[in-house]
Amino acid sequence: MADDARQSHQHTARRVAIAGLVGTAIEWYDFYIYGLAAALVFGHLFFPEFSSVAGTLAAFGTFAVGFVARPLGGVIFGHFGDRIGRKGTLIVTLFLMGAATVVIGLLPTYETIGVAAPILLVTLRFLQGFAVGGEWGGAVTMVIETAPEGRRGLYGSLPQMGVPLGLIFSSSIYSIISQLPDDMFRSWGWRVPFLLSILLIVIGLFIRSRISETAAFKELKEGGARPQLPIKRCFQTSWRQILLAIGLYVSAGVPFYIVTVFVLSYATSNLGIGRSTMFTGLLVGAVMEAFTVPLFGALSDRFGRRPVFIFFAVVALAFAFPFFWLLGTGDTAVVFLALVIALAVVHAGMYGPTASLYAEMFPPSVRYTGTSVGYQMGGVVAGFVPMLAGFAVNGADGASWPISLIWAACAAIGLLSALLVRETQGVDLNHEPASS
């Protein structure tokens, strides 16, 4: 009987982990195709009255709007996730994200409806960010609360794989679509990745509808320990964890968005590297990261969350300047190497243990809220980096050193946060402190 129960639990854990992986991959696909479109066409289509540089910066500004909405989504969806349940909340976030993405693919441009076009674009981007704000915290909460003891780092890293997988899907689609002649790409080709989201959302909703609520939440519900306002209790009892979660995020998130969003525009405009070369390099890096994220998550089960994160935060700090030196060679193989190291080593090394670390930092009554708010407030910083980097490079006559300084500073913040955070490996996920 004990073996049967253990096998049943492992089966449930795998199903929840797969649901988390598929859902986050779909949502990040939706989120990333916007970033790629912002780097490539949105400046021309939605801000044609601006200069080329100003139009691109404006497009990056709309990209950043999604990050402003993410903490709000974390608070709202965290409230319902901690009060009503993890499963239902995650179904809503996936549907909202998909709907906003599809409508962007149908949106008329400035040439057709004038200033209403960028206004609608910003509104839909806000809805995307709002949905993503409630997605990550809920997905990792469900997976970590269901994962087998001693393997939470590995299982928690599976939703993290949604980031490179989303990047793989989006980069692959755009790599194919970008082969179209420029006039076709700008007239209708850019819309295809957004409209394809319809199929992905149907698949994701089907998978998520078949999972069960976590035992930790059921116990919380039966015990009557759910707070009326999870966000209030979270800031009262776990404010230190929220601040540390923000710091941990920026060390991984800032380099990631520099590489996957800003560099796509910078490399083609300032370094003369072909668009297809960058897409292919990002794709190779993302494929490699899909394998290294669970590897580093599993290593955190063996060595602890902090040691793994600290080691790769140091690597991130050391790679801030060499990344752009490698990129500046213009050699395809060297460019690919830079992208692979940045994604599959630097980002994956910190991102792999993040899910288990975040979820273990917060008690069950505010876990969805705490992980969401800490992660998404860090995302606000990262989301503005492509726009800030654009201004910095423009002011430095195209030099890359200002971006490297931003990268290094954020890596240092993450390193300090990791040194201050307590090791969470092996904590009791069902324990609710009396003071909370």
C-alpha cells in the first residue's frame, strides 16, 4: 500500500509538473513574440511619426509596459490563488494571456486607425503583463507543493523550462517568418506568431483542466488559515523575503532581457550582424538552456539553493563585459558561443534553483502571493532595461560599455541577495508560522 501511494503521488507530481511546464511555455511564448516584434517591426508600424531610433525606443517602451502590469497581476491573482485555489487561478491567467496575444495579431496599425493603434497596443501589452504576473508564481507553487521530498529543485525547474521553450518557439517562428520579403513581413508576416497562439492556448487549457488542487492548499483551506488579504499579511510577515526575491530576480532577469530583446536590435543596427544569425544563435542558446535549467535545478537538490545561485551570480558578474566583446567580433561561431553562455550557463544557473527557492521562502497562506510579487517586482526592473539600454547606447555613440555596467550592477545585487537569503532546501512546505 505504501508503494502504491508513493507511485500515485509521483504520478500526480509529474502531471502537475508537465502542466506547469506547458502552461509557462505557452505564456512565455506569447510574451516573447511581443519583444521580438518590438525589436523588429512595431516601431515602424505603430510609431511611424518617430525617427527610426525613437520609434524603436517607443516600441521597447510598450514592451516595458507589460512589466509594469506584472506586479499588479501578481497581487490580484496571488489573492485568488491563496484564497480560492491555485488551479482555477492558473486557468484564468492562461486564457487572458492568450486572448490578449491573439488580439494583438489582429490589431490595425497606425496607418489604418492612427493614434488609436499604439493606444490599443499598449493596452493589450498591459493585459499580457497582468496575466503573466499571476502565472509564474502559481505554476511554481503548484509544482513545488506537489513535488516529491528531496526533488523539489528538479521539479520546480520544469516550469522554468517554459522560459527557454517559449523562446525556442517564438524565435523559431520569427526565424521562419523573417525570411519573407520585408514588405510581406511588415504587412502580415509579423501577425502569424500572435495568431498561432490560439492553438497553443487550447492545448494549455486542456492540460491544466486535468490537474488537481495541491494538498498544501487543501490543508490550508480545511484549517481555516487563509488570510482575508494575502498581500497585507505577506508584507507584514514576509517583507524581507520579498525584497530578497526582487534582488535575486534582477541578477538573472536583466542579462536575460538584454540578450533576448535589446541585443537583437543592437546587433543588427550597430554591429552589422544579420537578423537570421541572431535568431539562430538565440535558438541554439535556448535549446541548450532547456537542458541546463533542470540540470541546475537538480544540483540545488544536492548542494543547496544558495550555493548554486551564488556560484552562477559570480559567473554572471564576470561575463558582463566579455559577452559584448565576443558579440563585437561579428564572427558567427563566436556570436553563437556568447549567446549560449549567456542563456544556457549564466541565466540557467541562477534560474534553475529559483522556483524552489522562492516557493520555499514563503509560508503556504501567502506562497502564491509572495512568490508572484517578489518575482514580478524584480521583473519591473528587468522590463525597462531594453529601453534604458537603448538610451544608454545612443548616448555613448553606439558603445556597449553602458549596457555591460547595467548587467554587472544587477548581477552584484543578485549576488548580495543570495548571500543574505537563508538556505531553504528541505523546509516543511505545510508549516504555517503562528505569527503569520
